[in-house]
Amino acid sequence: MKKTIITLFASLLLIVSCNKAPEKAKQIEEKPEPVVEKTFSQKIETAHKKAAFLTNEAVQFDAAIEFGGNEIFNATITVSTTSDIARITYKNGDEIFVNKENIFVSPSLDKNPGVRFHAYTWSYFFLFPYKLNDNGTKWNDDFKTNETTNTFDVAKLTFGANIGDTPDDWYIVYADKKSHLLEHAAYIVTSGKTKEAAEADPHAIKYEDYKMIDEIPFATNWGYYGWNIETGLSDKIGSAKITNIQFVEGFRKSFAIPENYIKK
């Protein structure tokens, strides 16, 4: 009798195991989530380590910029990694403070017509790899130029209405096919002119000599060139040297606009 009970119990275990087997097989056969291909701009952001960049509060660098052999800008820029605040300190001590859409300048810069351009342009070019998907950005990943020798991935960036000071600006962005680092970007500047006039004289910024700062790549030389949609880059018209790149903490806490500075 005891032997019969043991045999019956073993048979029940076998039946239960067999009934559970399909459920286990079903779990194994579940399909993984489909892999979503990154967009053109997302590939650039990944190559430039955007996630790691944004873990820092602010970044600081020196920029010396010349066009036609004449220095037009030489200053230390400290800007939050989210680009909402910045302090620009010229080598002669003049200062510009940026607080979102507002700028404040030291009294010595009150009559300088170029302060707003300098307040936003150079930090924007530096932060460009991290600004590609800001609010209001619009991408055309199918855009093509007419260059016969172009060996880069290309897409066109435009902006929605009322985005920034110059929403009619556009960028045609070139990225390395393998590394996806920014190579160069053609652009127009509509500040102070019509879109038609700006499009008659487009320029390009070429990002060169990348160096790793805290495992994040930064271009330390920028070249400025003429550009057109048929042949791409043409004559070099300017350059910028970017040095002393470093991340800084406590910038927001120390950010204080002097009372005698003038709002522009």
C-alpha cells in the first residue's frame, strides 16, 4: 500500500511539471523590445556625451576669435550647461551677464552695438552639440546638399516662430559618418538683416582638434569659412582658439549682476 501511494505521488508531480512547462516556454519566447534607430541629432548628442555633460553645473572656457586678421572677441565665458545664465569677462575687465533673454553690461559697454551678438553667439557655438533638440528645433534629416565630394552625414536645422532672437536662422549640420562628432555647420545670421540678405552670404563653422575634458570631447579650434550649397566650404575668413576648458561648480550661487550694470 505504501509503495502504491509513493508511486501515485510521483505520478502527480510529473503531471504538474508537464502542465507548467508550456508557461515557462511562453516566457522564454517573449520577443524583446524593438531597437529604435537614433535620429541624426541624437547620434551627435551621444557622440558628444550630452548626458555626462549635463551632470555638470557650468562650463568655462577662453575664446579668442578673429576675422580678417582682426581680433573681434577675447574673453572668458562661463555658462551653465543648460545655457540659461552666463558671464562673459573680457580681457580688459568689461563684462556681460546673460540671464535667459536678458543681458546686462558693464557701463563701459553701454554704447557697444555688438554686445547682444557676443552675449549669445560664441557660447551657442560652443554648446551647439547639446542644443540640437531644444524646444522649437525642427530637423530635416532627408536634406541633401549638391556637393559632389561630400562624405559626411547631413541634416538641416530650422526653428519655430519666436524661438530666440533670430528664429529665421538655419543650420546645415555635417557629422562624421563613423564617430558622429560635429564636423562643420553652415549657417546664416539674420540679426540686423533680412533672411534674404543673410541667405546671400552664408558662412560655416568647422570644429577641429577635439580634446577630451573629463571624458567629454570639445573642439579646441574653430575655423570660419564661406559656404554654398553647391560646393560646400570655400575661403577661410576667420578662426577661434578655445582654451582652458573646465567644468565649474557653484556658478549659480555666485551669479550676481552688479547694480550699476545696464540692461540691454
